[in-house]
Amino acid sequence: MKKAEVGYVIEFKEGLRGVVEKVNENSVIVDLTYMDNYRDLELDQRTVVNHKNYKIIRENAI
């Protein structure tokens, strides 16, 4: 499995998407404000996702 890098857009947990801000040994820290409906979902700005629990959507956010 290919691990995400900083700037990659990933999808996890049934459709949530975000931009990878930091890559750790077993997980990534993701900025969720990338999603258009971020405020409607009332989520924290960032979250941690294990490498096993996401798929890469795009290799850059722009």
C-alpha cells in the first residue's frame, strides 16, 4: 500500500476528505477544511487517520 505524503488528498471514514499535513510512522494528520461542507458537519479542523484506513484521491490538493 502506498502511503500518503504531505499535500495529498485522502478519503476515509465513508466519504470524509482532507489534505495531509503531516505524515507519522503509523498515521497522517489531516486538515478537514478542504471539504466544502466542513462547517455543516461540525467536525474538528484536524484529525488523525491510520495508514490502513484511507485511500489516496489526489497527489496534490491544488
